[in-house]
Amino acid sequence: MADTGTGKWLPSYQGFPQAWGPHPRKRMLMTPLLVFLGGIFAFAVPTLVAAFFQLMFFNAPVSNNWAPLSASAIEGRKVFVANGCVYCHSGYTRPQDVRAGLLYLYPRISLPGDFVSNDSSPNLFGTARIGPDLSQDAGFHPDDWERAHFSDPRFVEPMSIMPSFAFFTDQQVEDLTTYLQVRAGKDGLLRYATELYAKKVQIIANGIEDPPIGFQGAKLTLNDVKDLAENGSNPPPGKIFGLEWPAPLNIFGVDRSYWLADNPLPVTKENLLRGRMVFQERCIGCHGDKGDAVSEAAKFLRPMPIDFTSADDAGGGDDTSAGMLYYRVLRGIQGTAMENFGTRLRVDDIWRVVLFLKTIPNGGLDPDKVPTTDMYIQWQPPDGLLELVKNMPIQKNVDFTEKSEPDDPFVLAARRFLAGFNNDDKFDLPGFGELSLAAARDGIKAIYNQLLDQGWNDYFTRGGSPSVPTSQRDILPAFRIDQR
């Protein structure tokens, strides 16, 4: 049908019934005022519940692990904040961190009572985990490792992305190191006390001078480091079953079940290549790119890192069996800069590194060579070690029941340092005195109490709050076997 001029195809078409009235004017039910007030309410209620109610009604008591900071640590905390360390390093441990870190890296879950004192205000929880969490880092590295790390993190961690803080003064480094070593509460103080005790033993057993090497004072050249490694030690006289110092200490720092253990992996080109790659990623910072312990880190470290270039040592050293080397990489060596890699390397990769170490005397680190099986040096136990094992059977120390471990945390700390000692083992270290689990327990406990007393005295001198009962101070650290 044609258009009739009405604009409609059909004359009878109606857009809507004639009886309908006009559409009512639309109105906004959610007025701007209602939206504004509703937004304020939605924001205010969660804030009130999550923040203000907590501040007004939740006053967590200090935890059993809490320990006050010393005056030096307070100054170190200021350095930590002023230089932005908080932006890359968190300061609290979550449950999932403990699960991921297993035994060493994150040994304890943080509690509200760890952060209630004015020492912890404002709380340094951090905004990222670009670097490792530092809430429980205390005691896992000695002070000299920290100095090398601040000078240039690549000195000790070749893959680190942390910037250098070589502009720090000696005092700033000492204060910052103190803060890192005591901020973890009583557990951290016990680990740190063990490090300090072990450091003293290591210094004497290795026959080296014990001036603390200042941060800005470490101006040695690499030639100086080489001379120190070759001529800078004078071990004390005397032998233990025919073994000269420091070999007995090196051996007894390893659990006896590892003393004569061989490498479970075969000597293959693939295993050696993988071991070399891991060594170059993790170890050359301290041990040098030639494996000769001539490195920038060695300018700071005492005792100095181990030199792996001796064929005699690789093939028949008193303390260089595959098992002993594996244990040291896995658990670290207390009192030295050798840290544990048990949470960063797979077990098979640690064994591969141990395989590779035996090729270094034959050019395993030569940049123009690829490590091959003919470079490998098979270790044979020397007569002195066999005599030691004969007089102190390995089986005597093997006991995997939980009941065999005492509850005294200071005994556990001593066992961590002298892992190869039995309860009745006792030696005399010239220039130091008795070396035994009992002596180590007493020495570690004395240092721990000294550190704790210093923190408490400084806390009350500066008017720290809240006021903490002295009974809290007497609560022992929870140094359980699974946290060693």
C-alpha cells in the first residue's frame, strides 16, 4: 500500500493506544546525596571494625619470643628505614613462608605479640618480597658476611640484585648489622649467640688474627688476600688422633654419619656440567672464579673461604670426603661465612656440586675447558681419619628418635655447631680451652644472656613501652630440633 502522506504505511497504524497518557517523568532513586552517604557508610564500617576496634580493644601481650632492641639496634633500624631497605625486604613471616622455607629460611611464624612495643613502631612489615624476609634472618650469617654483603651484595651472592651500600660508614654498618642480628627475638638471639661462640672457636682453631675487619677498613688487594690465604694462619699446636687443627673442628662440625659417605651420583659429564653451573651461580662470590678463595668477599671474611685447587686435599684431605662437603653445603658451617643452601638447592644439585669440586684442581673451572670425567679426583680416607673413626665409631651418634633430643635450647644450639660430638666427647683446643657439648652449651648461654640483658637494660633506660614483666625475660627461646 502506498504512503498516504501521513508518514505511515498503514493508515490504521497507531504508535500506541490513544487512551494511553504521556510517559511519566523519569526520576533517579539513588540520588547523589544517597550515593555519597552510602559510600561513606560502606567505607567507614569495615575501617571501624578492622582498624579502630583493633586499636581500642585488641592489646596483644608481648609474645614469649619477644626481646627488646639494644641502643645500637635502634640506630641500625633508623639506617634500615632511611635507606629504603623496607621496600624490598619484608619483616614478618606468614604460615606459607614457613612451609616454603622448610627448616632454615623462615623458621618461625610471626605473631601479633612480636610487634607491640614502641621498638616496633612504626612496624616495618615491608611492601614487597623482592629480597628475602628479614624477620627471622638473625644468626644465619656472621657479622663479617654482612659487611661484605653491604659493600657489594655480589661479593657473597653472585646473582643478587641488591644495590651496593659501600657509602655506609663503619658505624652505620655495625648498627645495621646489630639490628638484623637481634630483631628476630629470642630465637634469633640464640642463633646469633651460637654464631658468635662458633666464630671465636673458628678463629682460634684456624690460627688467624681476630681483629674485626672494619667495613671501610677492608682495603686489601686480591694479592693481599692470596698472601693471607697462603701465609696468614698459624694453627694451634697439638693433635687429635693424629689430626692437626683445624681439621678436628672441621670434621666434628659434621654429623658422623656423613664422615665416610660417598657421592650417590655417578661421575658423568652431565652431572659435572650441572655442578659447575651451580657453583658459578652460587659459590664463586666467596670461593673465587678459579676456586682458589681469592675473591673480593675474602677481604672481609675470617676464616677465609676454602681453596679447592689442591689435588692432594681433594684426593685425601682429612675433611674433604663427599659426605662432609655435602653436609657443609646443606647446613652451612657456623662461625664462618659458609651459609646453608638446603632451602635453595635441590639435594641432587648439591651432590653434583660436590662432584664438580673434585675437578677444580684439574681445570674444572678453566673457561676454555669443559669438565670431563677424567678430571675427577676420587677421595680416599686418610689414616688419621680412619684412626679417628676407629676410636669414635660413627654408629654411636646415629639415633633418629625424638626422645634422644633434650629440651634445653642451648644444648640443641651446641649440637647444631658440633654436630659430630657425642655427650661425652671432650677435647682441649689450645688458646681456647675445653671443646665439648657441655662447654659449648655454657658458652652459648652466656653470650645469649649478655645480648638479652643489653637489650633489656637499653629498653628500660629509654623508657620503652609497654612495661614488660621480668618473667617474660626468663622464658627460654623455642629452639626446636626442626628449627635448627
